[in-house]
Amino acid sequence: MKKVMLCLFLAAGINFSAFANEPVTRISEGWLRVGFEFGNFFEWYVYEGTVWRSYIGSLGVNFSSYRFTDGRNVGLFSSGFFGVPTINYDTNNFDNFGFRFQTGLIIGAGFRRQLSERFTFHSGIGLSFMNSIFSFTEYFPSVGNVEFEVGNYTFGIGGDIGFKFSINNSVFLSMGSIFTYDFANFSIVEAFTRRPSTRTRVFMERISGWDELFRMVGIRPYISIGFYIRQQIILR
């Protein structure tokens, strides 16, 4: 009896050792998409006791990705964009904006739900970051025109809601919208004047700090084309 039990234990140990050393294969499915979006940004904050509100319409290019492992419906999500504002409206008549450029990134968790053989509902949520650069000119009786260059670094949360239509096993179309809610903004403002004779820019002052009571809501509908990337990952 003891010999039988010893053989069973040895067999179990050998089987466990073989199982533990056996490579594990994991299937990873990635979605990469690129397309166009139009960002609608509604912003308000307090500056020197005055409440400022503005609307910015920004045409941009959107890059997004989802990754799911072993057929799971929960994975990783990321989305980035490059935008050039084409519309600006400010309730304080502060409408002499010049060049403005925006970049943004969202990283977080992604979700999917298969609705049919070709249609899939997808969503994502995560931390959001956006950087915008713009300039404007304002006239002061004591010094004349002053050129301002502003850099904003905005932080909040963001997400994605959309639908995916598979054209074939390699390509799909996607429509939806990115949503963001930003609650913190760090601004860097630099002021310049120009010498009347040479029109050379002269640096005046640099001011930086967190905006008071800052809030911004972003709604960015998009349409994009995407590609499937499927991989087998062997873990040893």
C-alpha cells in the first residue's frame, strides 16, 4: 500500500512539474484606428475675479487603440489627437486669438460587446491630458500692442463611446465620440512687444500658475478606419 501511495505521489509530482513548465499561449487582439474628429470644447474659469467662458471648435486627426487578451471583453484603451481650432467664441469678447494648436491623450480601460457578427459596441474610460498653444494681441495705451503666447496643460478624465463595423477580418470602420471632463489647468503666459524701428520682438514678462475654478467639457465626434492586429504570445 505504501508503495502504491508513493507511486501516486511521484506521478502527481511529475505531472505538476510538466504542467508548470509547459508554455502558456495567450491570444491578443488589437484594434488600431485613425480618422477625423471635430472637437467641441466648452470652457470656463475665473481670472482676477471675472468669470471667463469660451467655446472652441477644433478640427483634428484622431488615433486610438484597443487591446483585448484571450477573448476577454475588458482590456486596454488609448486615444490621442492633433487638432487645429477653426472656431473660437468668447463671451467676454476676447476674440482676437491667433494661431492655436491642440494635442491630447487618454489612457485607461477598454470594453466591448459583440452585437452581431459584424457590429461591436465599444467604450473606454481613463485619465485625460491636453496641451493647447495659442497667441493673441491686446492694445495698452502705455506700451501699445502687446503680443501674448499662452500654453495650457489641462488634466481630467475622458472616455470613448462608439460602434465598430467589420468589413473583413483585417479592416473595420468606427463611429462614435470622445468625451472629456477637465478640472485642472496650468497656464504659462509670455508677453512681448516689438520695437517700432526694427519690429524685433522684446520679451516683457512671464506668468504661470493654476487657473482658478477651471472646468472644460469636450465632445469630439469622429469617424475612422481601423485595422485588426492579432498576436499569439507564448509565456514560459
